[in-house]
Amino acid sequence: MSPPNQPHTASTGDRNDGPGHASDAPDAPLDTFARDRLPDARQWPDLLFGNSRYRFQGPLNISGELLDVNLARGRGDHPCLIDSTTGQTTTYRQLSEQVARIAHVLTGDMGLRTGNRVLIRSPNSPMMVACWLAVVRAGGIVVPTMPLLRARELGQIRDRLEIGLALCDDRLVSELEAAGSGADRSLRILTFSDLARRMRGKPADFTPARTDAADICLIAFTSGTTGVPKAAVHFHRDLMAVTEGLPRSVLDARREDVFCAGSSLAFTYGLGGAILFPLRLGATSVLVEAPTPEALLDALSDHSVTICLSIPTAYRSMTPLAASREMPKLRACISAAETLPARVIDNWRSITGLPIVDTIGSTEMLHTFIANPPDALRPGATGKPLPGYDAIVVDDEFRPVPVGEVGRLSVRGPVGCRYLDDPRQTQYVQNGWNVTGDAFLVDEDGYFWYRGRTDDMIVSAGYNISGIEIETVLLEHAAVRECAVVASPDDRRGMIPKAFVVPREPLRLGSNLVGELQEFVKKQIAPYKYPRRVEFLDALPRTETGKIQRFKLREMEIERVAAAKTEI
């Protein structure tokens, strides 16, 4: 291990290494639940450290790197967070003191042990950021959740990770209370108002827990094709590594920059743009609680934002409104989460004079691994691998496909997939590569072009939606005999979930049942997942063995949309 007072970078000889154990010190009671459920090291992807700036080892706590380092560099009075709703500014020193007081509440009042999982439920806000940093500072593992999740989904997360403590915005507590109820559950919920009360009188300093660069600090959930959430595990070193990627390699970001992420901090895309990137640089982050197009544009204009990270749907909606806004400081616009049509780039540039830099990342890889180089932007392409990352497109036998042919995107770099106690680890990681589930082709100049998903994931307006999860809920409705949910092309959202339903009573066909099914789904799972189109069939297409042929339903949708456009 590196001595505590030395930089956390090291030589580049190793390609792969396992979890560290700095937290095993006798004075640090350790909860090994998460570490014990990591996949076998032989199932991990190869980790590339040919670029030494990505290499971190030895004692490391991400909270110390994001806060203490900035205080030591004299950035204490520099604006750290700006709440776009209230306009309130939090300096680095103020945030550090809030984080310390919360950490004392967690360890002193709530008995947090190193390695405990803590669920956080909140819209983007300074308090959420402070809670996030306090959990890792105290040695805990953050489990962020989106505000839209319902009790059913929250309960699955709670049970899967055996979470005993949740920090929750007061406005979102009802669904969490429902998730934590029951004789077999013991979820303690600390609301932000109760937390603020407990913080009074607590010390304004807290020494970071003795964690190692290879200790777990984040578990982020992502839905898969089976509908069962996958828990992606990340170490302190992973969070440090991604700050060396997109912000430095593509954005040339500096401490003078003002970031604004139009995405929930529960997404790793939003986490990077709103916390990791700006705080590692000593820059400023503008937090937008509800990133509607109007609210996001207000934030960009009112707070002199220089770097915006959002999604194609948001840029598409913001474009007609941007003409009436002054954004003189804006210099970089980043897109991710779904394909970015060239026309969206052209329309945005015509209004703002700025291009949109397309990127792709994943929860498993924590953040971006491919980006369109701003100095050689190719509209419509996703771009090229970031320095320190490799990417290839392969066939089903894992052989590289020729230039211009579509195959499976496979990536490796300084971070990689580690699912918590999940057999799907061997599906995502193959031959040392992270197989993302995306279909791509590579052109003769080495640019990667997105061509859809290779599985049944529906990417809609930046959200990854599992059709299987929607099907599971629909099948609980008394009127549904069977169903299948697939991606349907949509001009505004890219893709939307469409449900093909075989009803139990054909006489019930009609618009009333469509609305009833949609509302039923909204009440069970996050509303953005509901099927925006519903079509009734007498039977679903199946193979001879009885498996539903979803690809035929997808083809039907593509043909329907193409025919409709031809008629127009």
C-alpha cells in the first residue's frame, strides 16, 4: 500500500487486482456482507492501468479526496454547490462541516459500522450530496435510489442488500415506509428534517474512515432483461478513476468550471456530472431538483453554467426554448443514456452555436467509456474510446467483426463490472471484457456508431427500462392472460415501452382497459416505466417450444412506424 501521505497513484505493471482490506483494522468493526458477495476474481473483467493516472491503491476515502483536498488547497470559501431552486450557495467548507455532522449522526446516533449499506432517497439537493459524502466518509456503502421508485422496487433493493438504514427527503417518505414495513423487516428511516435536528451540536470535523482504494463505497442498481435488478458494485478507486476520464480527456475541465447535470444523482451519469467531476476539480455544481427543460435552461442561464450533462430528449425539448435564453458561459454540452440523432445536434447548434458531444457509459462501468471527440466531432456517431479504455465489436463467438458490420460492443478500462452475488456476471464479463448489451458498428476511421440494444432492454428518454419487469406487473392484473413488452420507435423519446396483451375477456377490449392497465403499472413501479402504447392480440408469436418471439413484435413495430411515415 502507498503511505497515507503519498499520492494514490502507483506503477502500471498490474492489470487486475482484488478487494483491499484496510478496513479490517481491529478498531474498525467491519460489516463484510457486500465484500463477501463479490464475484469470484476469475470472473472479473481485465482492468487496464497502462495510463498511470487511473491507478489508485492504498488508503483512500473518496470523501477525503473530494472535500479535504480542496480545503487543503485553500478552496474552502469557493462555491461548491448551488441549489437552483433556492439560489442558495454552499461553499466547500460549509459542505465539509455538514458532512462531518451527518457522519457523527450516522456513527454515534445510528450506530453505522464500516461496510453497512445506507439507502438514500431524495431528488437532487445539497442535503442529498452531503448525505452521500457522509455515508462514505463514515465507511458506509451508498445505495442511491431514484425518487420515482415505488415501495415494491424499494423493498426489493432493501431485501437484496439487507439494508437497515435509509436517509430520506421528507416528501418521499411514504413509499419508503411501505417498503420497510412488515414483521420481517427492520428498516430505520431517518428523514432529512430529523437528520437536521440531530446534526445540531455535532462536531464540524470527522476523520474519514480507514478505507482502502479497493473497498466498496457504492452499489448502483440497474435493471436487466430478466426484470430482476442487478447490483453493480464500485470501489473508492473506481470513483476516482472516472474523474480522470471524461472531464479531463474530453472536456478539459478546470476548477473555474460550473457543472450542471440534468440527471438524478441516483444514476451514475448524474453522480459523475454533479458530484465526482466538479468536486474532484474544486469546481462548482449547480443542482436541479426537477430537471424539466425550463428548469434546466434556467439553471444554465442564471448560474453561468459552463458544462451541461443531459440526455437527447432534454436537448430536443430545450432547443426551441433556448433562443430566448442567455447562456454566455456555456462551452460544453454532453449527452448520454440513448442515441443522439444528428438532427438534434444540428438544431441545438443552430440556436446555441454549440455542438452536443455524444457519449456512452454504463452503470457497470460507472461512467463514460466512449465519447465523440469535440475537435473531430462526427454527428450521429457515438465517438471513440477514451484514453485508457479499449473497445471492440465482436460476433457471438467473440470474434471481431469487419468494419461496417454490426456486433456486440465489448469494453475494458480502469473500471469494470462486478455484480453483487449474481450469476449474470458471466454474461456481462466475457474473456476479460465488459459486454455491454449494446449493438455497434465501427467505421473505417475508428468511430463507433450505436445500432440499438442486443437484449430486450428499452432505452427511453435516457431511462433503461426492462420489458420483463413491466410484463411481471401486467400479469398481476385480472384482465391480462399473457403479454409481452418491447421497444417501439418514438420521435420524441427514441423508444417507448409497448405492451402486446392477450386479454382474458375479449369483450373488454377498448380504450378503457388500455388506460386501466397503464394506471395499474404506474401504481406498482416507477411511472416512467408504464407502457405508453398497448395493443391487444389474440395470441403472442411463439417458438415451437413455447417461447415468446419478441423479435417478431419488435419487427412489427418497426414496420408499423415506417409505414406510417411513408403515408405522411
